[in-house]
Amino acid sequence: VSIVGIIAVLLCSFLGTILPIIFRNQSFFREDTLFFSCTKLFGTGVIIAVAFIHMVIPAGQILTSKYTYEIFNEKYTSFAGVFAILGIILTHIIQVYTSHFLYKNNDHHTHQNITYSSVSLSVDSDDNKNESELKKQIICYLLEIGISLHSILIGIAFGMTNDEELIVLMVALIFHQFFEGVSLSSVFIEAHFKRFTAIIIMIFVYSLTLPIGAVIGLLIRSAIESTDKVYITTQGIIDAVAGGILIYDDLVNILSRHCNSNLFKRGSITRKNAQLIAFYCGIAVMAIIGIWA
């Protein structure tokens, strides 16, 4: 069941990232269409719901169960929240320092372009456009780093999950990976990468990170008894940290940036409502799946 689940998740991850790329030149899936934005925000809703309903809350249940250590189930029962915050802080630190060095290099190149240009007005216009696209590309890289990190952790948690709980988690992860892939791919499309190599790397990295984590989880599962306190506690911690990473990436790098984009701000109230409804529907779908989790 675990191996079938890994294959299914890999396939859905690949489809979620490749389909928006295939349809990006179609009139119904252009960046400025309502369908594109609604699809992106539906996936965003799926991601945030998975983080809370299928990761952080179950992590709290695991860590406070009688099968873990006394410090988790008696002395302090809020460790799931602590580890989720740790995931948020970890992602924030990585992205702050990564973006600092990326922007520093960008400023250096921009300064050179302005210094050596003979047509200042034209260059200023091009530089502003290029700088805007470069910022979006940097966001893509930061998002990919965060998603890769949490995908490895989710994969480990998936590989460590017992058989009786595995099928429900597999269904949730299939939905999650597909629509997270759609959202990630949509962000890459909006960044207008000139080289297709970046998108190809994104597709393969995203498709493979969770399965790699799942294989690691299976190896841990085969080496340690599933009733062992270390095993159960580790699973709870990984779930909580991965959930925190997912929450930060989803709210900061996708939802917040989308709602602050010029396209969203200029849209009519009807257009905005449609996108928000799509976001809430994504949350509702994963919440309903959580009934059987």
C-alpha cells in the first residue's frame, strides 16, 4: 500500500505541475483570466487546509497520546504548536537570508546596466520591468525551497504512517500534491522565466521530493517498531514542523502576494469574490476529506 501510494503521489505531483505549463498559452488559462486565478487560489485553499487539518492537529493528537513521553502528554501539551512555529521560523530565516543574497546580486547587475547604457529612459523602463519579473522569479525559488523542505518531511511522515491510517492520508496527499503543484506552477508561469530549464527543474524537484521522503520514512519504519515511543514522537514532531512550513509558504508566498498583486487589486468586486470563493472551496474540500481522517 505504501509503494502504491508513493507512485500515486508522484504521478499527481507531476500532473499538477505539468498541466498548467501545457495549457498556459490557451486563451482560457492565461494569467489574466479568472479561471487561472480561481484554480490557483483553490489549490492555495487545499494547501492551508492540509497544513492545519491533516498535519498540525494530528501532530498534537500524536504528541499528547499515552504512547509518547511524559513531557509531551502531561507536562506540556502544546508542543505541536511549538514545533509548527519552529517550522515557520525556520522557513522565514531561510527565505530572508536567501532573498538577501539574491537581491544583492540583482542590485549589482542592475547598477551595471544603468551605468553602461546609452539610452537611459529606455533602460529605466526595461530595468523596472526586468526587476519586477526578477523579484517574481526570486519568490519562485524561495517558494520551491520551502515546498521541497516540507515535502521531504511530509513524505517521511507518510512513509512512517501505519497501514490502517495510510489510505486516508494517501487520498489527502494526492489532492494536496496535485493542487499544490497547480499553485506552484502558476506562480512560475507568472514569473515569465526566459529559460525553460527553471520550470523543468521545478517540475522534477517537486514531483520527486515527497516520494524521496516517503522512502526515507519506510526505511525508518522498517528499522523501528511502530509502537516505539521514539517512532511515534518523531512522527508527531515531523508532522508539526512540516505543517508550519506549509502554513508560511502558503500564506506568505502565495496568498498574500496574489491578493497584493496589481491584477487582483484592479479586479472588480465580483472577480475578487469568485477567487475568494475558490479559495474557501479548496479549504472545504480538504476539511470534508478530514472527516474520514
